[in-house]
Amino acid sequence: MNYTTQMDAARKGILTREMEITAKKEGMKPEELMELVAEGKAVIPANKHHVCLEPNAIGSMLKTKINVNLGTSRDLNDMDLELKKVEDAVLMGAESIMDLSSFGDTRKFRKRLTSQCPAMIGTVPIYDAVVYYHKPLKEITSEEWIQIVEMHALDGVDFMTIHVGINKQTAHRFKEAKRLTNIVSRGGSIIFAWMEMTGNENPFYEHFDRILEICREHDVTLSLGDACRPGCIADASDISQIEELVTLGELTRRAWEKDVQVIIEGPGHMPLDQIAANMKIQQTICKGAPFYVLGPLVTDIAPGYDHITAAIGGAIAAAAGASFLCYVTPAEHLRLPDADDVKEGIISARIAAHAADLAKGIKGAKDWDYQMSDARKRLDWEAMFNLAIDPEKARRYRASSKPEKEDTCSMCGNFCAMKNMNRILDGEIVNIYDE
């Protein structure tokens, strides 16, 4: 039996290779995952042309996945350096790479990714159109915007962020709302500017059916972009954000009617007390479609530490229903991240994702923590290093401050609670001061 997309296959009762692989990773029966994909509550981004892909499934009831943003820019156009970051990101456990390149031979870089990288690959066609056509923004035609989407699909990207929710109606409401930080989405600001200069409707919204045809043909998952995501705490949960989300909910229904898989993008900057409510609103409006969040960053005052502000928000968001966390690095708001920034961002996002999986009761999540606790109880340092989310850093820290006795650390020494409890429970005498 033939099928066009993973959703189409699931609805026809066809168990694809990708479903089998991802179900095994999730520790669930393939039929259970198939049902979730059929309903749109889980997606398996898997472009037919991305032949080296090691697929993963994304959904609120599955393990929380993380995405890593990379790519060249006018100021740092080093393709080999970005590819090295990609390799490192995959080794560190990132399930997805999003190419945000905005300068240079972007198509060459993108095709190298889809021919070499086993992670899911995402892109933002709006960026690439500006680079590819080499002409003023207002001179790009509606047809040219759509052609870039088709090019990315042919190049093998598994999901595409399409800023389709900001149409003339939502743009008008945005202008009336008088936000503090306006539109902070790069893609959203570009398409808003184009609409303002040309007077035309957002071409992705106007020609949404064509976008769906392209995605259906190549099995590209649509990541419905949040042009109006809040860029500061003051703008969180405002009318612009919520009205765009309502539009994305309507577009999700239209995509599902064409068997096209959908991810919904969300905030952004958001205070702690609003995060859980936003996840529930999205689940309601978008009927359980996987939610993909940037952070959210829970405060605006930590440049240089935004991997931490994002990890705090990401853990809360994923525990409350978000499926997919976009990492944030210490370089956020400041510069293109270097290799060290990428690592810090990935580790922070993975910690947030795992913390959420524990809270959600994801099968097998607590086993990792149990093993670490057991190693700590036994004072088995080698086991602790191997189980650490960043073994290299754990080893380096211990080596930098050697204790007098190998079964302790330089913080506690003979005061070590683990060591002393083990000994006293084994019937030994504990002498702390004179040992």
C-alpha cells in the first residue's frame, strides 16, 4: 500500500520503518505511536530525500527532544566551523539541527547537512530567499517566496518554519497593541516588512494550500512559526501572541486534512507563572499538535546566562506539555555562538528536557537518576563520570581539586555523609577528626 507522509501512512494503518525505529526508542508499541501520528499528537519529521536520517518522534507524551540552531552569518561565514558544531551537537545528544544560515552559499551548506547529518534538519525558507535572490526585500515576489519552500523540500529538510500566522489581520492587531519589543522573530519581522512595503497579503498564508502540496509531496513537517512570539516579559501572553496562535490552530486543521504533519512554535520570553497556562492554551487551540518552544526565557536581565533562563523555562514548559525545546546558548542576544557556547546550550537544554521527562513520568527516565544515585552511594567515581550528562566536565572538576583520600571529594573529606553512613551501617567505627 502506498502512502505520501508519515501521517498518511499512520491513518492507513501502514507501519513505516520510521515508526518502528522511533517506537523502539520510546519504549512503546509501534501501534501506539502510529495512533498518535495519525491524530497529529506526534510527528516524525522525515523528508523522503534525507536518506541518512536517524528518525525521532516528537510529542508531549514522548521523550522531550531538543533542537540546536546553527548556521553562517555575514560576520561569521565559516561553513566548516558550522559543520563541526553540527557534528559535536549530534554527539552531545541533539536530535535536531536547525540551519539558520543567512549568508554565503546557503544551499551548499544545507545539502551537506541533509547528505551527512543523521539528525532531523530544519530550516527557515524566509531567510534563504533574501540571500538567494540577491535583491531588495520588497522586490521578492509571492511566487519566489513559494519557490524557496519547494527548493528546501527538494534539498531534503525534514521540517520548515513557515511564518504563516502573521497575515494582514494579525499584523493590524499587532500595530494596535503597541508592544514594548515589537516583533523579535527574524522571519516574522522580514515577512511583516514585506507586507508593509508591498501592501500584499503574506504569501505563505495566501498560498497555504500550495505549501501543503509541497510538504505532502516530500513529507516535510510544517513548523508553524510564531512571528509574534513575545521578545520580553512585558509582551508575554498579549493579544498579538494569542491571536496568531488562534490562526495557527486553524492552519493546523487545514494541514491535517492534507495529511501534513505539524509542529506549533511558541514563546519566547515568558514569566514563570504564565508558562503552564500557555502550554494548555496551545494544546486546546491546536488540538494537541506538538509544541516547539524557544526556552521560554523566564527573565530578560541575564545576557551571557540565557542558557540558564531558558533551561528553567524549558523544564516547566515541557513538564506542562511542550514537546520540543530549542536550545539557547550563553551567546543569545549577544553574538553567533562558538563551540563552547553550543555545548553549554545543549547541556542546559538536555537537563531541562530530562527534568521534564521525570515530571511527566516518561518510561525509563528515572532509571538514569537511579543509577547515578547508586553510584554516588557506592562512591564509585568512574561510574558517576560515565553517567554524567557531561562526563568531560565532571572528570575535569574532580581532577582540578584532588582530595586527600580517593573515596571522598575536596569539599567534605572525612565529613562525607555517604562514606560515613556506609561505614556505620556496616557496623564500623566512624572517627572523623583523627582519620
